[in-house]
Amino acid sequence: MNNQSFGRGGGRGRGRGRGQGGNPVFSRLGASTDQNGNIGSGQAGGFSQPGSGVPFGGASMVGQSDGPVQVSIKGCRGKPEASLFKFLNMKVERPVNATNVNYRGEIMYITVPSMDIAQELLKLSGIRFYGEKLSFQIKSHPVKFGTGTGTGSSDSASIRDRLIALLQTRADPQGSALDLSGLEHDPIVQSMGAGSLQDSKLFEAILVLAAQLYTNVVTISLANNGLSSLRPVANLGMHFPKLRNLSLMNNMISDFRELNCLSASGSKVPLSNLSELILQGNPASEAELRQPNGGASYVEKVQQRFPTVSRLDMNPVTPRAEPGQETSGPSTQAVSQKLPFPTAQSFSEDAAVNELAVAFLAGFFKLYDENRSGLSDIYDSAAAFSLMVDTTHPTSEFARTNPDSQKRVDLATYIRISRNLTRVKSQARRIQALVVGKAAVMQTIAQLPTTQHPVQDDKRFSFDAWRVDVADSAQQAVVLAVHGEFTEQPSQNVLSFDRTFVLVPAPPGSPAAAIGSPCVVTNDQLTLRRYNGFHSWLPQSEPAPAHSLNLSPEQQEMARVLQEQTGLNVEWTLKCLENYGWNYQQAMAEFPQFRGTLPAEAFQ
């Protein structure tokens, strides 16, 4: 364990430090920050503007062309101030030199040196920052914020001083560990009258200041704070990128999904170095441990979110990944898998199914791109359609540098009708989002943006097709799952998609048969996401070693699925299956029980 671990003592201590960072949370608590987002000089009585003798709230009358001018900005509350001012500097092509940063409600007030700069800012009204439109106004009658020699009210200075005092009693002498447990019982917090610790403003203020004072924190305890949600501390990864040990013991967390805001699945800056996590004493962990094989499923749920954890509730577990793996989005970069047999771009059950799939897709995408109304002929009268939008950012190595993947894309048109079940919780809304009937399907599809699918470049598409029996019928259907990309027109936005069709033979004399379609669509499910390329399904240029020489096609498929489900590498996938006599069901059922006994090198 690096520096500090929950299993090794290290209680509260006193420590002082200085650091820099940026966040407007102190303004929300009644204090002010400068244009770089710094909290201030640390002197009692208020914070003066660095390099200036003018305190916050102490500026002279503004609004004149030859002197300072007050400007209000709407739409930036809660956004990083340092990033905002860098953004504005770039847009006006010179330093804005904002001073006297204050807030009233959702509006930020700043003072700029001249009317020229104020007018340049006014021209930026309507521009987007962190997804929000900014609105600028020049205040001919400036709003006043406080008087005297301080940068804000005496209350704001008092809040900052008390938070510093709080942190000094809770940091170890090296400044590498913070004990933020049981805050609601702390006399300093009680003296502030801060109210419920579920209020994210207090926690964010503490974290911002702690990150400035202690830059090498690797251990934090948030135990015994009555937290039912982790949203108040969702920015832990941003403030403490070196964090390795985290205790959430004895809180009120009842759902493992609360952890998502700290992990790659829900945070742009996840806890990618986390080695130790303590969750015991929370309803979610206690309930999971009461389940059959609860220990294995408990570890599984934690490591789905934090694959680098090697110690859970002070017990060793086998990590899935090494700490420090870089991330550029909400999930870690996928590990390239080496299967015990060569991979193919697409799969069809047999030649007849492949021929049907190719013919259908060629005709479908041509109509979808050029004449959507013509699709009416190939949808069943009772067809169902649903659309799901995956808003997470792409994580492949390709996407990190590809302009189409990094481009900001407005998905509002799709989100409006999205049936993403991880986000749409209302049963009524779920039912409403399922489009049923040919007329309703055609109307919905017609409202989606115009597209162009690059069907002439077959490497940009992959599909799987197989037969399934239809209940209460002698007829068989074909399930066709296609993965690919399209370009929106005229925006030129490139999106990746998955689309799953259920196809049944076109009846003789039907409209589908009349236009040459071999089948009709009974179900159509479309999933959209930001562009993530097509390299993941291209055949491996270097097939895995000859483990596959003596494997039947059934064994190859069994190995592929087991490796995908367990994360084992090729060698251990085959060992597992051979140990259970190639009984996949038994191997999968027993795996959670012996997972913790396997060495790290057994995993990819």
C-alpha cells in the first residue's frame, strides 16, 4: 500500500500546505475566488486579488469607457472558473483580466479593465461553454458586493478559515492522508451551520480546499457520514488523481450504481489508481454478502467499476488491471483479446442465411438513405421499433485521436425518443418509447436526421445472422445484428450504430416480395453512440498461437464466450474448460468461487 492504508493506523494530524486549483464552490458558500479559481491568500479578513491592491468588492464605480466595467455572465454557474477565463481569453484574443468575481443566484459578475473588453464579451452571447449557452450583459449600474478591505464578506472569510482549521485537524503530518469521517459531529462543521452533508456544496468546498492545501493525498476516509448518494463527492478523481485508498465504511449506500460517479462508467476523471476500497457497513454490501456466492458477486460488482482494486474491505482480491491505467472517458481502454482461434469480421449460420443478410442490408440501407418512405413495404404491419442512445464517450485507442470521435455531437434529436433502459426508469415512459405498428414506425424513422451509410466500404460494417424458431409457429425467423457507422447530413457528424432486426420470410405477393426483398421486418432496435471506429471487428492480423489446432467449432465458440465472460486469457480459458471436461455451464457456475484464487497473470 502506498504511503497510507486503512489497515495501518495513521490517525488525524496537523499539516499545512499551499496549492492552487480552481472551482467556484466557495462563492456558493459565500466566499469569492480570483480569475484563476484560487481560493485566496489565506490571510484572515478576506482575500485580496493577487498582484493587485484592489480587494474584492472594493472597486470604484464601473461602466465608464475609460475605466473598469462590470459584466454579468449567465450560464456558467458551477463550471470551472479557470477554464472559463482561459476560454474567454481565447475567444476575444487577448487577456480578459477579470477581477471582482462574485455570484448572485445563477449569475456571475466580473469586472474587466475597459469598455472595449466588455463589448468584445458582449459579442460572445450565445456561445456554448461546457454545453451551456453563455449570456453577457454590460452593467451600466453595477451590482455591489460588500464593502471594506476584504474580497468578500466577513462570513466568506470565516467559512474559509474554519474549513482550513477543519482540514488541519484531519490531515496526517505528511499530507498524504485525510480523515473526513464523521463530519456532521465535528464541532467546526457544526459551528458553520452547514446543514445536511448530503449537500454537495459543503463537500465540494472541502475537497477543493483540501486539494489546494494537500497535493499528495493517496488515502481518504469518508466513513460514518450518512451518505446515501456519492454525488456530493463525485469529483474525488479530479481533485485527488493519486488517490489509492478510499473508505466509505458505515454510510447509507444501498445501490452499487452509486459507485458509478467515481468510476470509469460515470466519470470523466475516475479513480483509476484505486487499490483499496472499504464498503462494509453499507446496505448494498451487506445485502450482497447475504446472497448465495455473495462474496464472489460482491467482488465482481466492485471490480466492474474499479478493476484496479486489490484490497476490498481489508481483504485481498485479485485485481483485473494495474493501477494508473490512463483513461480519457468514462471507461478504461479495452484490452486487446487474443482468442484461441482466428476471428472473422462477420458470422452467419450458413451460406443461405449469409446470402439473405447481405441482400437485405444492401436494400435496406439504400432505402434508408435515399427514400425512407419506401421502407414501408418491408416492415410488418405490427412491427416494433425502438431507439437507444449511448451517451458515453468512446474509449478505444482509435477514438482518442480521431477527429470524428472527439467532435462534439448534438444527440438531442435522438435522446428525445431514446429508450435507454439504464436511464428511462418510468414504466410508462418505457412503454411510450416503444414504437409499435408500421405507420408509427415509419413516422418515427422519417423524423430522424438524413444519413449516408458507407455501404461501398464493407470493412466498416460487421454483422451476425442466425435462425431462431418462432413461438407457436412452424416458421423460422432470422436475427440479424449489424454494427457500423453513418454520416448525418448536412452536419457531417459521424456516428457508430448497432441495429438488430428480426426478419421473417416475405409472403408471396406481398409489397416486400414485389420490390425484391426476401423478408419483412418484425422488430427493429437501433442503438447510437459517438463514433468509435471499426477496427474492433477486423480480423486479427496475427491469430493467436495454435491452441485451436485440436478444437472443434463448438469448442472454439465455447472458449470465446467463456473468455469474454470471465476476462481470462487464452491459456487459462482452455485450462478452465479442460478442467471441467468442456462443460461450459459447470465452468461458468464454478468460476466465481475460485476466481479469487487465480494469479493475476491468468487474466487479460
